Amino acid sequence: MAAIVGPAPAVLSTRGKAVSPTPLQAFRGVSKSAGDQHKRTIADGEKMTGAQALVRSLEDLGVKDVFGVPGGAILPVYHAINEETGFRFILTRHEQAAGHAAEGYAVATGEVGVCIVTSGPGATNIITAIADANMDSIPMVVITGQVGVDSIGTDAFQEADIVGATYPVAKHSYLVTNAQDVPRVLAEAHYIARSGRPGPVVVDLTKTAQNGEMYYSWPQRMILPGYNPVTEAHGRVLADAARMFQRSFRPVLYVGGGAVRSDAGDEVKALSDLTGAPIVTTLPARGIVPDSDPAVLGMLGMHGTIAATGAVQRSDLLVAIGARFDDRVTGKLEAFAPGARVIHIDIDPAEIGKNRVADVPIVGDVKTVLQALIPQIEQLHKEHGRPDLTTWWTLLNKWVEQYPIAYEEPTDGTLAPQWVVQQLSAEADPNTIWVSGVGQHQMWATQLIEFHHPHQWISSGGLGTMGFGLPAAIGAEIGSQQYFDGKKPVWLIDGDGSFQMTSEELATAFMEGTPIKIALLNNSVYGMVRQWQTLFYEKHYSATILHEEEKTGLVGVPDFVKLAEAYGCVAMRARTKEEAIECIRKANQINDRPVLIDFHVWKDAMVWPMVAAGDSNDNVTYMPGIKPLLNPQGNVSLQDERSSTQDVAESLAEAVATEENN
């Protein structure tokens, strides 16, 4: 969050006289200078309303696409949007979806996502997307309407304190009450959203500011006292980090979403090539280096690969690059990478030492820091030679070979969801942008899709927002059309539970001409919750069964094929492997409208490997009864005798109890 403290720099008015705003003005976007401010700022500005100034500001900021839903308190802004407006407006069917679409757009393109919604319920609806973007460090500007200044605090129709409501879940929040402040605040919001650690910025725009007259000029001088993101490493930390690499024989690069936001894929690969360190990633960082690179061991943590999780647990040097030691990665924090010294590189100083003490803390932009660190390591290699990591890679390669992602075949004649994901990956264009909802399908996607490029994977990580997938896929497709000529097709892998939370956005997908392809892994249950109920709650499937065909006699409630067709989309259903392959190939050939494939998959399929919440990563279960990291030799065959699922549940019960007590 931007720290707005201390004296603000003077701002020159258009007549050259210095005006000194207070910190409160910088925070709220409320003019606090003398009453003749408007007279002092007219000069060469163009007279217009605050609403028109907002539209003009977005154009001058280079914004090309905006998502949103209109409403009473934001109508002046929508009135200012017309056929001559310099950006495309995409009308979603729900405000939360507008936010998720802006997120998908931002991740796919690297640009700032922008959305405009109304006050009250419109603004509160988008708070989930704001929190999601905040957790995953996604640059976004959210403009919300607000009642007039005289009505604030009166419980006026559709009034809600959005600055207060979003302050804990946004990078920064503004309340704008004066039309003259609109362009400055928009310039600041856009800069704050994309600079430092990216995140969502809220601009709550009163009708007073929208309807008021002002004098527009560009560019604007920003007023951001105390907000100075550090991008370059300071002191001797780079030399200290280089020496630690030189002394390490079991190094691991633990790469997070911050590296993706920094576009540091080339630097991460160069560091791995130079040092011989394997690369393990968090969920948002999949694809930062192509999976075809032998150094990439995959995702680590709760549902990570054995090789990735094992590498971290046995490392002597853990280099966290734009990662935050999330609980889904670390498991029991005290048992995470117990023998490793830590180098932590992050642009957000608040993350350094928050969960794990760093031996070498480096605050700065990941790309910039790695570019400065690599030459220092090269110099030490010239002077002392490169450490021999042969023994380390022998162990890592054994894990990779013996413990690939595996799954059990269905016992009820339905499709294995993991097999479906593998076929989707095998048939896809290498430039495909993959999007997922949240649940089991999300884990299978990140485990089994072969990623070739950064920015190729979009998913809700930190907040785990069901319903994220469809609107985010629409945003990614809009971004692909705008920046890549539509040459990056978009596939959404979603579950029937997650999909139904925002399925109304099929209307947006069709009306906006976004030929996204939707793979619906339909098991008629909330799959991930059901998995936990199977393992930890005595198979008591409370409130997780979405539909039972044998009871209703219907193919589904809803019938997703009929639902998609009702929205103008192409829809297909696959119950066999032959049908699945045929549907996937047909979908890849359709580029004029959205396509949905309803894959009927096994409801009892589980995501393996798995570490129970709160348990040590050393207790990772590869498949029921197989715990590779507890075996000193690491030699276990899939033909070895396995215990039952219930035995696994009992062995993890203590960890679950610990999690619940916390």
C-alpha cells in the first residue's frame, strides 16, 4: 500500500505559483488549497466536466480497453463515453466479472486493467475482484461511482463507503470530490497500480466531481509524498548473495508471481543456466521458464511435484525470487526447507522476513536485481570455478523419473479429468493462453499442461476465487485481440461448480466476439471440497453434491450444452475418449464465437501429490500410501503395496487438527 506521509512536493499551478497540498489531499484526492484554486489552474486548460476529464485521462494514459457495468452514480462518465472515445468499452453482466476480466487482461498483456462500475452494490460487487488482484499483485484501476458530496454520510440511495471498504484489500484508495482533481488522481492511480509491487487502486468518484466543471491539461504532475518504490539493490547484498551461490551445492530457485510481473523470465533462466540451480515455481509463476527446460521441476507445495517439493526440502540454499512463502507452498513453516540458507528478492520490503527470515534480503525489482547479480556470480566462477552439483542433480533426476504426475483411472466409466487436461495440452497451439477457475481442475491444469511462455497461465492464486475463470478468459481474449492480433488463442479449463458462479458472462463472451474455448470438467460436485471430505471428514459429503443424474433423470442441472447454446455459443458434450478428442479438435477450428465442451468426468478423482494443510512438506503423499520424502533412499515403485485412502487420512489427521486449531 502506498505510504502517503510527510510533506508533499509543491505543485506548480498553470500561472507558475506553488500550491502545497496536504498529505490528506494526496490520499483522498480532495482539493484543500485556497478557494481561488480554479482561477489559478484555468490558464491554457480545456473546459469540460469531471466525467469528460476522466475519459480523456484514460485516453491520455494509453488505456485501450475498459470493462464495466453502468449505474446511476456513474452515469455522467458513461454519458461521456461515445463512438469517438479512444478506448473500447466491454459491458460485462456483473461487476465482479468486470474486475476479473480486467485481471485476465492485465496478466495476459502486462498492461493495467481498468474497470468502471457504479456506487453501492455495484462497487461492493467488485470488491472480491479487488481483493483477488491485491493478493496476486495484478495492476488494476477500479473506478467506482459515488453519491454527491452533500449526500455522503446520509445513507443516500446506493451509498456505501467504498474507500473504507476497499482500503484493507487494495494497494491504494482515493475519494475524489472535486472535478479539477480528476486527471491528477487518474495519473497517480495508474502509476501506483503498475509501479513497485503492482496492485489494484480504487478511485471513488463522487457525482459532484463528475458533474463539476474543470480545466483539463496533460500531463499531470503527481502528488505522491513517501511513495518511492525501490527497484535497484543497495549495499553489499549482491556480493553476499553471489558468495552464497559459490558455497552452495544444493541450490534451488524458488520463483513466484513477482518474477512474472517483472518480466524476468530470461533472467531467471540465465541464473539457472549459470549456477546449475533447479527452478521450482509457485502457482502464478508457471511458464516463467518453459517446461521443456530440464531445470524446471514444476510447482512445489501442497499439490506440487515430488521433485520440486523434495528439492526445496533438501536444499542448502533457497533463492526466493518474487515469492512470499505462502502457506500453500511452505506447509508447516517451521519444517520448510530446514537446512537452507535464504536469499529473498522482492520489490515489496514488507514481504522480506514476513514468514521466513532471510540471510540475504534484497529489496528491488526482480529483473533489475538479477541483471545486477548475474555478473557478480560470473566473476566468482572465473576466480574460483563453478560448484559441482552432480550429486544434487542425480537425486533430483531420480525424483523426476520415479514420481511423474500420476492418477487413477475412473471406476464408473466416466473420463479421467487428468487425461482430458493432457489431451487439451497436446492438441493446443503452443501460444495458447490458459485460464482456470478454482478447484481440482486448477491443480490438474497447472500440473499437466505444458507451458511454453511467460504470461501463458492465468489463475486465481492467493484468494482462490471460484468464478474467476470465465471473465478472466474473456479479458485475456480481449487483450490477445488488442496486443497480439488474436494470435494467442484462449482456453479456459473450469469446473462445473466454479463455472456456475459467473456463467452469465457467456453473454459477454458472445456479444464481444471473443472466441474463447471452454473445457468444462463436469463432475457434478464441488471437487476439491469433496476431496477433503473424503480424506478428512469421514466421506460426509455435506453441501458438495451439485446434481445426481440418477435422481433427476436429467443430463445436468443446468444442461451446460443447452445453456451455452442459449447464449449463442457452440456447445458439445463428451462422455468417451473418442468424443473428447473429436470435440477438442473441433473447438480448435472454431474462431468466430465461444465454444464450450461439457466433459463428463469422474467425481472421485483426486489431486495427487498432496500435503495436508499445516503438515510438513516432508510428509507429501505421492499417491495413497506412498511418501517419497520419508524414504531416505527415495526408491519406491508404483507397484509397491499401497495403503487405503482411509489409512492416508488417518496419517494426516494430526496435521488437519493442527490447521483447524490455528
